[in-house]
Amino acid sequence: MRAEKMRGNQGVSAWRSRWICVVVLASFLAAWIPAPGLAEDAKPDQQAYKKHCALCHGEDGEAVDVLEELVEVEIPHLGSSYVQSKSDDEIRKVIAEGKGKMNPVKTIPEADVAGVIAFLRTFEEP
């Protein structure tokens, strides 16, 4: 009788060990895989920036002069402390909702926004 009980406990113990291994492995994977959409974890996406932003903000982050004259507004350099001091969420909001005379950028896929913000972070003060 006692031997049967021990064998039953060994089955429970082996099951617990496997379950603990699965939980530990899942925890490591969850900590290791970055959350999607965070610009600080994203790789700069120059192609998406060129496609969706450069027409107005220029390839180097300096506004296109003709556009500034056309809309009669000063567009800050994207490397300026004014822009660089904004959080990723604030920049994401400007992209999604627009600001002042800047219209929302409806053509940029959500999957590209973090890469665009990461690329914007590579610009330096003029």
C-alpha cells in the first residue's frame, strides 16, 4: 500500500516539475520579447519615414520651405529640442490626430509608427 502511494506522489511531483518548467520558460520568453509598438524598442524605419513624412518634414527632418510658405506656419525641425523632448506617446498622438495645421497621417500603418518615431529620434538639433 505504501509503495503505491509513493508511486502516485511521484507522478504528481513529475507533473508539477513539468508545469514549473513551462511557467519559468514562458516567463523568460515574455520578458525577452519586446512589447509591440514601443519606439524605444523599435528599429528606425527610414523607408516608412520617407514614404509618409519626408514630403513635409524633409528627408533630414528640416521642413520643406515651400510648404511652410504655403500653409503660413513654421514647422519645427524634427531634431529640435522642442520635438525631441516629446514622449513617444505625444508624437504618436500628433501622427494620429494631427496638430495645428498638420493633418493626421492616415496613410501610415500602425505597424510602421514605432519605426518612424525611432527614426525621428535619430535627427539631431540643427
